[in-house]
Amino acid sequence: MAQETSCEVGPVVLLGPPGAGKGTQAKRIMERYGIPQVSTGDLLRQNVVRGTELGLAAKAVMARGELVSDDLVCVMVRERLMQPDSKRGYVLDGFPRTAAQAGWLDALLDHELFDNSRPTRAWPIVIRLDVDYNQLLLRITGRRSCPSCGRIYNVHFQPPRVDEICDETGEKLVTRNDDRLEVIQPRLTAYQEQTRPVADYYQRTGRLISQRGSAHGRCHGSDFQDIGRSSRVRMKNGDCV
Ligand code: ADP
């Protein structure tokens, strides 16, 4: 994959239900454009593991498949976006997830648009990954990841070479605590009720691009050459390239 690490990319927002492949696409964009993936799910899980105040507040909420409060998540995101590696842009994976978070992000970007000291002054490119319900279930229940390197596999579609073992590190793969069947339904409900309106909002403002995802973590559909204005992120054969 060719790299484009000198261009200004600005914010990229990936929306989609649990299991749609946001993490996979975020990693592709990150590698191609040299901008960080900002996954609110990963950041929250790191806080849970470290036992921080935020982690303690989020742990039970996440285990139930509900959303962590907007205030806590927005503070965490602001801190992450202030890091120097996000100057040329960043991929938001799992944020914004509520109308309030989308409003908060717009206010932040609005402020940046008038702040000449911040180089990433641009409205986000918003990509929504749409996947059939049955595919989502297979993708969530089959998902495994490496606890060391974070590489994501799927036992149905992208299995490791050796059953349940990471190809890169040789570590035993793990299943996320909230990928259990009983937690999947509340997560899908949270998406329908709280995150769909976010996509509608971006659609109304003309910033939404929808991509049909497949079983393999790819997106079908038209052969996008350019996404959004100024060719900042490209898709080919349905994948972010
Ligand atoms: P998925 O998209 O597969 O549900 P994530 O890793 O993005 O997984 O999120 C896991 C959990 O972390 C969510 O179910 C929710 O509890 C919490 N979470 C992640 N991002 C947010 C957010 N932007 N706002 C509130 N809660 C969040």
C-alpha cells in the first residue's frame, strides 16, 4: 500500500454499528496516511485495564453494552487530540456516538477553523459502514484480538494460521468482554437509538459517505476514488487505500 504521509488529511469520522469494521478501516487509513487512529473504545478499555478514575466509571457501563457518559468521553477525546501526532489529521473510530458528542466535535472544529495555530483546520470526512444484521452477528461473535499487538482476526472470515494464536506474536487471542451474545443486543440498540441520528445529522449537512461493508471487513459498492472534498482519503474496491 502506497503511503501519503505529507498531505493534510484533517479529521476522518468512521460511523457504523458494532462489528461493522470501523477498527479495520481505521487501521488502513492510519497506515496509508500516517495519522493516528483515535478509538474511543480502545482508549476506554485501556483506562479500565489501568484502573483509572475514568476506567472505574466506564467499566460496568461498557460491560452492559451501554454508552459511557458524553462528558467523560469528550474530555478523553480532547486530551487525545491535543497530542502532537494528530496535527495532520486523525481517524475517529467510535466517536461521535451521540448527537451531543457530534455537537461537541463541531464546536471544537469550529473553534479550530478560526485558530491559525492549529494546522488541521477542516470539517470531518464522515464515512458510515453499513453491514447486514446477520453479518454483524457473525463478525462480532467471531472477533478475536491479540492482547499484545492489537491485531484483529475473525474465526469465520479471517482466521489466524494457527487456531486462536496471533500470527505476529504467537500470543493466545482473546475475545472482548462485550462481544458476548447477551451484550450484543444492547450495543446494537444503543447504535440504533443514539448513533443513527448522528449519521442523519452528517447526512443533512452533506458530509456523510456511506459504504456497504462485507463479511471480510471490506466495503463493497462503487469504486470510490475520492472521498469528500480535496481527495483527502481514497477508497478503492471498497477498502480505504
Ligand atoms: P463497538 O463499535 O464494536 O461497539 P467500541 O470499541 O467502539 O466497540 O466500543 C466499546 C464500548 O465502549 C461501547 O459499547 C461503549 O460502552 C463504549 N464507548 C466507545 N466509544 C464511545 C463513545 N463515543 N461514547 C460513549 N461510549 C463509548
